[in-house]
Amino acid sequence: MSKIYKFLIITLTLYSNISFANILNNIEVKIDNKIITSFEIKNKILTSLVLDNKDINQNNINKIKSQVLEVLINLRLKEIELEKYNLRIENLEIENYLKQISPGGRVEIKRKFDLNNISLDLFIEEIKIELGWRKLIYQKYNDKINLDEETIENEIKDILKSKKPVKEYNLSEIEVLVNNNGLENQINELRKSINDIGFGKTAIRYSISTSAKNKGKLGWIRENILSEQILKEIITISTGQVTSPIKRANSLVFLKLNDVRNLDVKKVNKKELKEKIILTKRNNLFNLYSSSYLSKLKNTNSIKYNK
């Protein structure tokens, strides 16, 4: 791994002086029948820096290099699995995704990429994989998500019976698979990314959650729906702050507290309340399935680094 990074440091430092067209074509990682080349790693690093309006310098490269490699490995794992299914990605879906990343969409992104000699085609392929993965998770697990109607109704009754105001938290999330070999570095690098480019952009770049397409936004969630572990973290931070990483079975979750409000129980709409409870529970289950599925692929597929 360090050899890859050493190679990147040397070559990217020369970015302003030479072309990478002929020299960045080494195979650096093999994942079953897929590969990750030096060119792809370089392209992904530059893509991240340019889209985040960051200078291309050694300091910024060092901040994201390990995250980039991890993202590319996850993409290859998803790509291998997606080849087993026939999932169609529409052009409109791609264009909407591009607009989430940059207000000017494809035109603005292409202009930036051309100026910095970045491959737009590689970036579009990454988007197709991410969109396909989300469709796969919904297709694969939608029928398996069974919510207990009685439990939901009891939750609603408890809320409506309460005379106290209902507290709601507006949250955003970032979920990443655990890298047990470098957990502390992984956490530090994600925190740096959040500080440097913001929570939303970091979610789009690195989060495996289905909320990533919406910059990690979860919206308003009532406190009684949140798990005890999450609520414990949320109540210790102020608006605008991010929790410590919350450990799940195979992943880490960072939550940002966007806002807090108290609702008068008498004004709560029962139908809307039920819809929000169901949506929250379904999203949590989908995210759990997604991270578990990807973790399983990581354990069952061969990943070999070029030493």
C-alpha cells in the first residue's frame, strides 16, 4: 500500500510539468477479474480535489489518498456484483447526480475536468456504478423489509398521548465500511475531509449509505425513533457539530446535527407521523443491508496489492 502512495506522491508532485498519459498505467490493485490502475487512482484524486475547489498540492493529496483508494476498491466490488444483474441506468439519473455535485451539472464539471486533464468518462462510470448499487440494494431487499404494524401504531399512540413537546432532530449522515487495519487513520481522514470540504460533499464522495445521493441528509427524525446509542451521541453536541464515529457491525457512522425543534403534540398529524416513522425505519434497514452486503463482498473477493 505504501508503495502505491509513494508512487502517487512522486508523480502527482510533477503534475504541472509533465503529462500522465503514458506513465500512469500500472496495475496497482487486483480485485478478482477487475483492476485499479495508477491512472485511475491519480484521476480520482484529481477529481476529488477539483470538484471540491481545492488546490492540487502535496498537502491536499496526502489528506485524501487513502480514502480514494478505499473508494475505488469499493467501486470495483460493487461493479463485480452488478455484472450479475441487468440494471438499467437512465441518462436523466446521471444528469441529476451531476447537478447534486455541481450546480452547473455536466457542462461545468467537464470544463473543470478539461482544464485539469481529468477523465470525465471514468467519473461517469463511477456514477453509474453507485446508482446501480442503490437500485440493487432496493431490488434485493425491498421485499425482506417487514415493519411490524402494531409496533408502529404503539409508537404513534405513545407520542400522541404524551403531554410533553415532541423533540425532533434534523440530521445528516456519513457511513463508511470499517478499515480495521487503519481505523484511527480512517477516522482522522474523514474528519479532515468534513472540515476541508464540508459534510455534504464528504457524504457524496465516501458514504455508502443510500442518503449519500442527497448529501447525507436524513431530514427531521423524532427522538423516540432514534436508537439509544445514537441519541446518546446527538444530545452531547450542538447544532452544526458532528458526532464521534458510531460503530456498527461492519461500518462507522458520523452524524451531523443540523437543527433541533420541539413540536406541540396536539398539532402532530398522525398520518404524516406514521409515514416518517416508516421511512426512517426502512432507510435504516436499507443502509444496514447495503453496508453488510458490501462488507461480505470485501471478505469473499480476492484483493491483491501490487508490491
